[in-house]
Amino acid sequence: MKKNRHIVEQIMPDSIAEEMEIEPGDEIVSINGEEIEDIFDYQFLCESDYIEVGVLKQNGEEWLLEIDKDEDEDLGIKFENGLMDEYHSCSNKCIFCFIDQMPPGMRPTLYFKDDDARLSFLQGNYVTLTNMSEKDVERIIRYNLSPINISFHTTNPELRCMMLNNRFAGAALEKPKRFYEAGLTMNGQIVLCKGINDHDELERTLSDLYELLPHLQSVSVVPVGVTKYREGLFPMKAWDKEDAEYLIDQVERWQKKAYEEYGIHFVHASDEWYINAERELPEAERYDGYLQIANGVGMIRSMLDEFEEELKHNRDAKVTPEKITIVSGVLMHPYIKLMADRVMKEHPEKNVQVVPVVNKFFGESITVTGLLTGQDIAETLKSLDIGDRVLISENILKADEEIFLDDMTLSEFRDILQVKISIVQSNGYDFVDCILYES
């Protein structure tokens, strides 16, 4: 097997690595005499107050550095490959996979399916465990790595094999039990598909997962996303208001039980269920610190509370008069408009309109803001009086680049609309600040 080379890309200023004269281009070959396979090994081996680091310099010299440090102190090295290994692609063919529902012709990275346990710790990704080897399980337990985020979907082994199209998917359910026995913290995710893993099957799943409390600290239930590109794929039924009401009642029964026994709410319905059921959003305390906010659980409640706090703080602010247009997905539109109206009431100098954008690219059933494309937004706005500035959510753009899902750049988008564009972070504080103060 080809050995990974761990090449230094950057050294953090005033770090241990800088003091030890490690430089970009150097290779870290060992720590305490052990070869490093990936980021798991590197982080674990560095967690000591004394380490010996083997370095291969660019000129061929071999250094062995003896380092005394605080036990949890980082060396300050950024590697060319953040994972320090190749990414593990997904071996499943899930019946609900969103990537399979993408249109052709998009950038290649959007079609890559990862199912790499290491990304669960580094980036919070959810993994099915089907790609996790016995060696991976043993390393996770040995290194005491947590939390690990797991895509359960169902605890019925046969059904899980069917949903993931992987004959090993059922057997993978033994791994969370081992993590539980090791005392590792876990979070779970269930993508709910109508008539497949809902109702009685969900009840079975929640009952099984309840046995993993309190180490399994949270589980989110999110509705399957269905685009218009499903030709040849497993048929999916759409959710309706009655379905959402049933799901919320089911979840809240388990929340009550878990809170009485463990002081946590255990399972959480994503915001979309409450909107579709026309139910009041849960209070902040019921989200247990927003453990599942990345899955759309409590995102709206958190944003509304942050918004109220920041608006109150800026009640006497002096602001410049202007007309602003805020872009929103259909799902969030009522809440964004509610907040915009509150800003205008406090600061009438600001004329704020909120424009819901229908997702024609993926299909009208996709209503979240984060899956809007540049072309759909531009097409919606170009015939409107959008005023002096347009606000778009950071979730619409690629994380590390000013580019939309459809590869339209922010510069191209700006040229079409001929107006200043402001990027709003995904919180209520920045929402207020971005409206009141031009950025």
C-alpha cells in the first residue's frame, strides 16, 4: 500500500512549529516513533506534554524534534491534505440520496458522496458506518473520539439494507452499541421517507435508539428532499400537513419521556415539520443547546431569539436611509418577512422588501434557502425594483468561494443586477447588523 506523505502547507504564527523551525514543504513522518496514517493518529499522538516529532526537511535532512508543551496544545501545522489521507467515498446507494437527484453538468465536487467517519469529527458530517472498518472502530474507541454523528434512518436491519442498498447496512448497527459501551458521545440523524421508515418503523427506531441514551445525546428527524430529477429512482411520496402533525406528536411524546428520565429531549423534528404542520416552534430550551442546528433543527428559533436581542441592542442606532431587498427561500419567507417588518418598525429609514424565490433549478418542492441558485435568484429579481442593496444568505454560496450551486459567480450575479450585494451570516445578530449598517 502506498504510504501517505504528510506535507506541511502552512505554519501558524507564534506556534510551536514555527519555534522549532518546521517550514512549509517539510514532511512530518512520525510522532513518538509511530507512523501517521491520518488526522486520527496525528491528533491523538500530539495529545501529550512531551512528544518526539520526526521531520523530513525539503533538503533531505532528517530531524527528530523533542517538544515539551501543554498536553492539549496544538503544534500549529496546517497540512496540504487536511484529512492527511484520501477521502472515503460512499459505498451505499440510498433510495433517498440527494446527490442522485442532481441535474447533470454541475461541477464534479457536487457529485462526490463521502461517508468518511473522520469527517464526522472534523466537520460534523453524518456517516452511515457502512464504510467503517474494524480498525476504524478500534481507533475511535482507543482515541476516545467523540461526538460521532451517525445516519441511522432505521434500526430495522432488513429495512436499513433496503434503504441504503447495502447488504452490510444492517450489521453496521452493532457499531453504535460498541461506542455506547465505550462511553462515546453520539448524535443521530433520520431521513424520513413516507410509507417506508415512518409511523411504526420510526417508533421502533426511536425505541431502539432510546437504549443508547444518554451517550446518544440527540437525534434529528428530517423529511426526505425530493428534486425534479428523479427519473429511474425509487418513487418517493410527498409529505402533507397531516403527516407533519403526526410526526411532531410522535416526536414530542418521546421528548417528554426522555426529559423526565434523562433531562434531555433526545429526538427533534426539523423546523420544516413545524412549518408544514402550522405549529408553533418549540421554545429554545427544548433544543438542548441546538445540537442539531446544522440539520435545520431549531435554526429558526435560534435566529428569531438572536434577532430580538440584537434589534433591542440597536434600538437607538443612527442608520442611513436606503431600500433593501432580501432573498429568501419559500420555506423561510414568512419568518424573514416578520423580522424585516420589525426592523422597519424600529427604523423607518430602512425600506426592506423580502422576495421569496421559487426553486426552478431543482424543482418547486425544494423550498430551503441554501439550495437556491444564482440563475433563479437573478431571474426573480431582475424585473423588480430591488433598490440600493440585495442581501443573500451565506448558505447560498459555496463555503470557501463566492460561487453559487449553478457555478454562477458572485461577480457575475452582481453584474446582472447592477446593485451592491451583502452576504448575511446565518444568525439573527448579523441579520440586524447587515440591514442597519451597510457591509
